Amino acid sequence: MKIRVQREDGQIETLELCGTWVFRDGEILCRVTHESGSEHFFTPEGYYDGWGSCVVPTGTERAPLVITALEAKRQVE
């Protein structure tokens, strides 16, 4: 499946989504996570903010820390 997304600067991209995806709301960014661990980030307003490399946390305790660290890093950039 392909979907077209728009960044805040108006740039439009086409994402190709296949397989199983999970949609998650975040405090800073919302994300769509693939079963492989790759993620696409969206602002609370719905703009596309880019993608993240595969992040596969090991253990339920690490998952919130890894996600929080990624969101903090993206906010600084």
C-alpha cells in the first residue's frame, strides 16, 4: 500500500507500507511502527516528520526508554 504524506514545509513524500504496522500516540511525536522495528513519525497535527532506523528494544523495560530517547533527540533536531 502506498500513501502520500506531507511535511510541515509542504514537501510531499510517498510511503510504501506493507506487512503489519502499529499506530502509537506519543507526547511529542506519534509513530507508525512496522513489525521489523522501523518507524515513521508524525507531529500531533498530522504532518510527516520522517522515519527512524530499526529500533528493536530488548525487554519491556527498555522500550519506553528507547522511545523517549528517540523523541527527545528528534525534538532537538
